[in-house]
Amino acid sequence: MKKVLVLCTGNSCRSQMAEGYLRCFAGNKAAVYSAGVETHGVNPKAIATMKADGIDISGHTSNNVTEYRHIDFDYVITVCDHAREKCPFFPAKTQAVHHNFPDPAKFHGTEAATIKEFARVRDLIKAYAREFVQAYL
């Protein structure tokens, strides 16, 4: 079984959504984790956005990448440029993969526009997660 870590800045939105979809699409092909270079707590709007698409991440926790230093990951996926820049060293066998997604938590607009932005980013992450599983797992 492959081990996959999804890494972003605060482990609150993008990495949580990616973890949810990767777990769904990978099934028993991979153990999927998410973490941040910081921890900000799981964003309630991310939870609601994922729930609207049938994925429950309400039990996820916001974890710091240092909590997983004992795991030999096959893949580390950074989902924002900041995490890629701050990403700690991983063993040579770990394959680093990067895709910079917009941060929906930084979006400024009406409540309706914010919900729409979370859904837009969720859908980008969903498509990426599906492609990742097909290509790497």
C-alpha cells in the first residue's frame, strides 16, 4: 500500500479536501494523510463544501507535518506554493508532486460568493485527486 501525504500551509482547507477525495478515489491502494507547515484547524466551510459533494471530513484534524516524520511516504503532494517552499526534507524515495490551488479561505466576497468559491476550488481539487490516483496509484 502506498503512503501519500498532502501538505499545505495550515491543513485547514485545500489539503483536507484533497485528503478526502484521495481517500475516496484510492480506496485500499493508499494510506492518505494531510498536514500543514502550520495548523489552523479544519475550516467549517471546507467541511460543508465537501459534505455537499458526499464526502465527510468532519472527523479530520489539523496536523503539523512534524507529526508524520516517522512515516516513509511514497508521495508528498504540496497543494500551495507556500507549503512547497517550506516543505521539510523527505527521504530520496519520496516523490514530491506539486499543484498550487487557490485558497478559498482567503476569498473576500458575499457569503453566497464565498460558498461558490469553496465549491469551485473543491471541484479543482476533486479533478486533480482523481487524476493523481489514476496516474500514480
